Amino acid sequence: MIFLGAGRYAALVDDARERAARAAGVIAQRSGVTRHDATVVLGSGWDRAADSLGSVVAEIPTAQLPGFLPLTAPGHRGLLRSYDLEGLAVLVFFGRTHLYEGHGPAPVAHAVRTAAATGARLAVLTNASGGLRPDWAPGTAAVLADHINWTQVSPLVGPSFVDLTDAWSPRLRRLARELDPSLVEGVYAQLTGPAIQTAAETEMLRTLGADLVGMSTVVEAIAAREAGLELFGLSAVTTREGTGEVLDPDEVVAIAERTAARSAQLLARLLLSSHTAGATPC
């Protein structure tokens, strides 16, 4: 095990903040929006959810921004848009960096840290997930109530103690269920990937209390809470795990796309309702 000195910890933290600040500066310059109110990260199949987020103010390839890497996951476009949603400035990332791309947790967390540096106080993280509950059919939209970080990786360095007890905002979860009573809530477990978990691992995750499994979101969630962002997560259940069914990546994306299309209005209404109600102090 390698231990870093306090100075090295501080340098790593300052470097992450500096990259986020530089990226936020470029976003403000190129979009003309000096401050964003909220951010949305669109995972696999979720691009259509942006259709209800208002008018596009600006569009920037994320690879042109400081600290962002070209995205390699299929369907992740590597695009950032600024939207005007009835006066609410929303920063939307089309795609994300994953741990399995091999760059470590800092690039994974960079988008939400950049969003926080633009002024955002609320983050919505979306993903496509494997379902661990037989009663949740593919196409179910699930609100994230909690998570299990099975990656054994964190974006935090040094004595940065972040309380994740209520990481996923109870206020936003309540608002979402009021807007759409058909939503279910569950615990999301992140694995590193890119290998799909074994049958034994699926059963282990069920035993641990997980309802959903995927390869994203949790590292971003930790960084979002460190930055003081109020956090909401929405997952498209795309498979029933542990059934022996052969995984079809194209069908997974297609199911996520249909779920996202149904959930687009929900996200817009949630953002507007949350802004009207006022954010809970983080």
C-alpha cells in the first residue's frame, strides 16, 4: 500500500478543482451562460430525455473542454449542451467516462465537479441497469434510493469526509414519486466492469440488498455530494439478471431509450418543481 503525504493529497484536490474551474470558465465563455442551476448526466440510451429540457442555448463537444477525455462507450456522444428550461439554466452531459476505460476515478468525477463549478446546486444522474428483482420488468424506471460502491474506488483523496447517509436526496425522491406514482425505488450497486457479473455475484448483490446493478453513477454521486450538489438518480431497468437470458447490448439500449422517452417530462417537471420549492441545504 502506498501512503501519500498531506501535501500530495492537497495537490491532487487542488488539481481536480482547478481543472473543473477551467472547464467551467470555457463553458461560460462559449455558452454565454455565466451560471447554471442544475446538471443532468445522460447514461446509455437516455439521450431522448433531453427533448423536454427546453431550448438549446449552446452545444460543445466535451473533448474540447479542459480535463475531459474522448468517450469510448457505445452510444455515449461526448457532448455538452446548455438548456434554458423556463428560465432554469441546465447543463446536460450526453454520455460519461466509465471506470472500465482505465483512467481512474478523477475523469469519471470531472463532469459533476465541472457542473458544480458552473454554479449548479442539483445533479440528476441517469443510467441503464440490470434488474435484480424479478418483479421489475425491463422498461421499469427506478429512482435510486441508495447505493453500494462495489468498485472499491473513490474520487475522494485525503481526509475528505463526506457523509453519504442520505446521498440521494429524500426531497427529490419524494417530489419524483408525487409527479409519477408509478416509479419504484431501489438500491443501485456499481461494479467496475466491463465484464458482466457472474451468477454467483448476482446472488451476492441480492443478498447485500441491491435491486439494480451497473457500471457507472456511484463514483459521480460521491463527487457530487463532496461538491455540495443535491442528488437525484433515475435508472432504466433493461434486463432481469440471473435468469440465464443472453445479454443483447442493442436491446439493452433500445429498452433504455424507450424508458428515457417516457421519463423525459418527469425530469423536466422535477427540475422545475425542485427549483420552485427551493433546495435543501447540503
